[in-house]
Amino acid sequence: MAVDKELEITSRFRLVREVARGGMATVYEAEQLGSAGFSKRMAVKIIHDRFGQHPEWRQLFIDEAKLSANLVHGNIVQIYHLGESDQALFIAMELIKGLTLRTLINTHRARRIPLPADVAAYCASRVCRALDFAHHFVDDSGHRLDIVHRDVSPGNVMLTWDGHVKLGDFGIAKARTMVDPSATRPLLLGKKHYMSPEQLMGRPVDSRTDIFAMGVVLFELFALRSLFTEDETMAAIDEVVLGPSPDLSLRLPDADPMIQELIAAAIRKEPQERPNAQALGRALDAWCADRGTPGSPERLQAHLAELFPESYRPPTRSTQEVRAEFGSWTPTRSHPA
């Protein structure tokens, strides 16, 4: 039965601490406060004043919230609320207790310890699941929105302490229904080291530009260094667009040939030659299974616990801890199916 009724509520958020500061906004850990002592920990992203006063960037921030709010998927950071306080726009979102993929890569590089291959492949395959969902997402009428993230990079991938992988920051994503500021004038949106040739050249992009970025991330997971390094735009164009494709047998000689092949396919210069996100993710999962090391949240959780013993704070107790206190349980008899 349809109901036409609105509930008038006032949302209150108490900022607890600053989590991250970016070029466009600052993210805080916050507490949502409600009636009868209700509270819930969230992350609150507040746009910086100079961007909040600019109509185009303000609209991008609004579009991020409106677009991401409906992308309900286990591998995507969830958006709960868009609001305004003291003339500053903010987005209330899922609080991720963990770290970024960038921190994981940097930690392994600093310690000169390779990232376990199954952990690397698992993280990449889960990002592929998030991208596949976004790329094929449809509106209430069943029409595809043709969402493109445009900023897939290790800093925008979150790892929870209990082993889950979540893609976030759809701040410069585009969809068929949104106004794209880069469509009317030369404007590079994203991080140059992860941009596809078409994105660097300012050409129209589709889901396949995210696959190129995913290939660059996959290389970094196995190599612990960047595939492309030029920061200046023209030099980046020379490196990514005009230069030869990287020889992965030289750049990543110790990697399994299948991993080299998957990276090479993802970073092909011609978009139509790249696999889609589903195919890339499934190939990574199949590679892990063939090696007898299928990825899982438990495997990632155990790795994070080992690598970050001082900061590791899972939201639940481990199976080993529970068994140590209560013992294991097995059924006394089986029941027919």
C-alpha cells in the first residue's frame, strides 16, 4: 500500500576528530545524535569554503552524494545523508575502521616486504566488483546511468580491519544524467598516474577508463611502485599516450605470467581491447583458486593484524578468541537435507 507522508527530522552530528584532509574537502569521524540517547558513528565529509562558494565544484559535491547514495554494494562506501551547516555542504557516510590501500602498499614498500599475491589479487578483485556494479547500475526506470568513477587509485580504496574492501570517493565520477564540467572545456579530473590515454587527452571516457586505472593499481600491488611516474601533463602524455606500452616481463619479472597478462590487458591503449570489470575480477579470483589460495576477508584480516599489530582494531572478536573462551561446538547428529 502506497503511503504519501513525510517525516520532519533534524540531524545533528558531533565532530570527534579529523580523519583526512584532501584538496576539496575534509573528512571527520563524527557521531550522529538522535532521540532517547541514540548515537551512531559515521564519517562526515565537509567541503572546503573556496570550493563550496564555486557553483561548479559545489554541484560536483552534491552530485557525488546523490549518485553514491544509491550505489548500495558491499564493496562501495555507503552514503547516508547530504546536508548543509553554516553554509557548508557536508556528506554523512559509512565510517570505515581500517586503512587505505595506499597505506598498505606504502607499508610493504617501506619494509621491503612483497605484498602476498593472494592478498593483492583479492583486494583488486573486490574493487573490480565495485566497478562492475557501478558501471551497470540502473535507475528506477531500468535505464543504465553509465557511471564512470574516473579516480580509481589506492588512496580511494578502503580496507576494513575485518578484511573487507570498499571503493570510495565518487567525487569526480560522471553519469549519463549528470553535468560534466570536463565536457565543455579542457579539464583534467583525477590523478595523472592512473589516467587512461583517453582521459589524459581530454577525450570522452566510459567504463573502460576505470579498467585502465585498475590495471595500474594491480601493477602497484605486485610491484610496490608506480607504473607511470610523470607529474607534468605533457610528460605524462608522452609516457602514457605516445610511448610504448610497458614491458611487464622487465617491469615485473617476478610476477606470475597470468598476472602480467591481466595487467597488460587492462592497460591497453585502445579502450575496446580492455576487459570489463567483471571479467578482470573473475580472472583474478580464478587465478587465486588455481593456486589453492582463494582470497577472503579472513585472509586479509589476518594479514592486517600481522602487519599493523598496534593499530589493528577489529569490530568483532576473532574466531580463535571465541573458541578459546567458549570452546568449539559441533552438532551431535546430522539432519537430512
